Amino acid sequence: MDPTSLILPAIRAALEAVLPDVCIQRNLRRNGRVLSYQDFHVSLDDYTDVSLFAIGKGAMPMADALHDLLSVCSPKTLVITKTHHADAFRTKKNDSVLFKSSDVIIHEGAHPYPDASSVEAGEIITRFLKERKRNSLLICGITGGASALAVSPIPGIHFDTIKLINRTLLSSGADIREVNLVRSRLDTLKRGGFVNLLDNSVHPVAFILSDVIGDPIETISSGLTFHPRAKNFIIGNNSLACEALSVYARSLGFAPEIKTNSLAGDALEQGKMIAHEIMAAGNNKFLIYGGETTVKITGSGKGGRNQELALAAGLELANAGNQECTVVAFGTDGTDGPTDAAGAWVNGLTMDRARRSGLDPEYFLKENDSYNFFNSAGSLIKTGPTGTNVSDIIFAFRPLKASA
């Protein structure tokens, strides 16, 4: 089996289950002017006004789907997303005028490192919240990435300090809970500050696509709507994507197993572990891991946690002389670290070819330069912006073999 014929379709199968518009359409219904989610119902007629706010890497498709549901209200809409994600969504929809309304603001911020556009996003959000009418309804669509996309420093904290803290945290090996806990202490929007800016008579309801292990409201997007006044609903997460991937693998004849949805820790060590687990597995096995690892950056290279994990896994496979097993690691948002790749795939043959070409994988791993290694090896995964974000997925498989 050529692994490349399986990898991209498998990735698509996982992503399609957690696209924000798919999650909205699967979970929310509108009957007349009553919006429903499971046993939660809200009548749009009970409010003087209805507004829509969406933020994150998946904000465009989330806002598009919610806007369709709320079309009877023509809601004033604010969308905050990552740079280039708005145009990518327009291209995908083949629609240059989204939402069919002039009362829509779309702003793009920076990620993973906030910049001036992120501060501007924070100012736009603050104005938008303070303008909401009394006794109004604010529908929110939240996806991962908001922590960097919108920044509103607390008084006395200079933005340069926040930038330095962000870079230090993201290169330290801290996990997303730890990173967002620190972020929330420096920002007026985070950890429920978003809701505090609303008039007490405004009712916020948030539909959330989780990119954090365990789906903690206080951590996803640094807990914008983590507040007693807000109603929060998780409509999609990593588990949903892994289940879809498992179904796809089984349809091909594999025996899939979801090993965990809470993979964490050092990417290098987890890559080694996954390589050993797939080598020890039987024929036709397809192992699935969801979660988010970390990288402690000590080198001067370019890469991301998924590429680093794949490089470490490939080294273990090659050193064991295994040329059958393949490991694939990718970020569901389509980006892995500050690169244009979602991740990478690798097997023992990848490493052998690279070494014959004069590439030293151990050197690239030491320098945290996995991107340049896989770019030369020809096994980067590039999806472009996917429109969703439910953390990372890693899968490992042996080629299919006929039963005896």
C-alpha cells in the first residue's frame, strides 16, 4: 500500500466531522423564531435585539452557519479570525459577499503570536460588546485560537510585555491550560471578562468548538464566556474527529483503535512512544491519538509540535529497521506552529531516503528544524486553513494484509 493514497482522505474524514458549519447544522434547529439546542430553547421574540459574534480559526464557517439560522433577525455580526482565513473561506464558498448583509464586521488578527492587529481586534470587540442593547441576545460562536487573535491588556500592562510572555510560554513546553491561565490574568476579555463588558441585561449564549483536552470552558479561547451569566454548549471536539477517522479506517479494512483523546507531554517523547506502539501492534492495525503535545524549543530551526513528533517517530522506526509502519501527525486547523504546514507523515523509508540524500534527521530534531527536514523529504502535510480547530490528531498504521 502506498501510504500517500490513504493519508489525505483519512485527514478529510476526520475534519469533515468537526467543521463548524456541520456541527451547527447537526446540533441547532430553528422553528419559526425559536432557536433550539438539545433541551435548550430560546425565543428570539423575547429580546429587543439579536447580535452575533464569532471568533477563532473556525470563526468564518461558524458565523456563516449561525448567521443563516438567525437570518430572520438580520443580526449585527462581528467576526474575528486568523489572517488569510476570511479569504480562504470566501474562496471555498465561491462567494465574495458573505452573509449578504452590510451590518457585518470581519477582522483578522495574528496567531500564534499576537501583534497590533490582535490589539485592534480587542478594541473592536470591546466596542461591539458595549454597544449591545438592553435585554438583547448575543449568540457567540467560539473556536480555538482566540487567545492570540484578540488581546485587550489590563491597565498597567504594556502590550510588549504580553508579546514577550506569549513567546516565552509557547517555547517553554507549557501546555495550553498553563498558557491560557497566564494569558487570562493579563487581559480584560479573558476568563469571563468578555461577559463583564456586557450590560447586565444582555444574555450571552455560546456554541463552542473545543480545541482543549477535556473541553474546559475556562480554558478554550482563554474562557471568554466562562461566566455565570453565559450559557455555554460544546458542539464539537477532538473525540468527534477521532471517531470519524476510526469509522473511515474500518471502512478500508483496518482494525482501528482510539488510544486516547488526551495525548499530552513532550512531542519528541510521544513520537517515540507511538512508533513503538504501532511496531508492536498486529497486522492491519490503525492506532488513533488525539490531544496536544508540547515542544521545548532549544534549537534555531522551524517547525511545529506535530512535525517534531513525526520526526521523532520516524527516527524510532528507522532505527528499529521498520519500513512497514507509517505515522501521521497534523493540526486540525491546518497549521502546525508558525509554519504553512498542518504536520507531516513519516515511515522508515522516509528516513532512509533522507539519509541517502545527505540529510541528518538527528541534527534536524536537535535544532527543532522538523519543517525543513520534511520539506526536503517531501512529506509535509499542507491542507491550508481548514476552517475548524479541535486540537491535533496523530494516527499510525501498518499496511493492509490479507487474512490467512
